[in-house]
Amino acid sequence: MISSSSTPYHNLIVTGYIGTGRLNVVRMIAKQVNVSFVNLDTEIQVREGMNADEIRQLYGEARLRSIENTLCREVALQRGAVISVGGSTLLDDINRERLQASGPVLILTCSLNEILRRLYASQGARFHDPKARSAALNQIRREQQVLQLKDLPKLDATYLTTEQVVEQAIHFWYEWETIAV
């Protein structure tokens, strides 16, 4: 049995669409469990010098998927890390299989009303701009496709604090680790 003071061998892969607090959750999990974390979006930006949306606009979806494939292959080799990936990354069967082979995947979900409330609270007046709102809604639509994947556990963050989500995600990870050993 895994004790809460031991570090899990397998990775925890966390996904979820904008407004679920995924990045904060991943950072807090990594800090509490004392492991490293990887944000795939940040890795793309560091390596390519531009974010995923810019790559998509300049070079197309195929180029972005190629970069994601390379990064997924690399991060899947890590052990005991918390990995944050966008939902659309897991729609690629190869990426999903690679990441699942390295540890459990947890999808953070949230009701659309709560997502919009959180975006308004975090972006303020900028969220009144129709272009910003449209971009956010398009991103939500793209990322919600991950919910169609079968057999991936989901954690509804609609009525939970970030701390509660972190606690439940850590519990899920350690429980999975106990079963996998």
C-alpha cells in the first residue's frame, strides 16, 4: 500500500478545459506531493517561441499536432510527475496511449455557466470584448471533445474549491497507484 508520504512512481496526467483551474490544480498537487510538474502548453511555447494558437494560425493544425506528439513521447518517459495537457492533445490516440501508459489520466470538468463566471471573474472587462469571448468559447468547444473519450475518470470542479479538487485528485492518484502496483 502506498503511504501519503511516498512519491508515486507513475505520472498523473490532468486535463480539462479552460476555466476548470487545471494549471493551479497541477501546481498545487506537485507542491503538496513534492514532485515536478509539466505544463505541455508552456513546453510548446518555450520550445517553439510561440503559443499553440499562434502555431495553429501560422503553420496549421498538423504542425501543432506534430509538436504535441514529440512532447507527449518525451513527457511520458518521466516518472512521478504531474502533467497538464489540453483536452485536444488526448484526442490523438497515440498521445493518449503514451500518456496513459505513464500513469492515470484525470479530466477536470465544470458546468458551462461556472466556466463563464470564472472567465468573467478572471478576465474582467476584457471578457466583454466579443473577440475574446468568442476565442474562449471556441477553446471550450475544442477542449470539451475530450469528454467523449470513454473510460477516462472525470472530476467535476463546479462546486469545489481548488483545494478540494487538489485533495480529490491526489486521492485518486494514490488510489490508482495502489491498484497499479
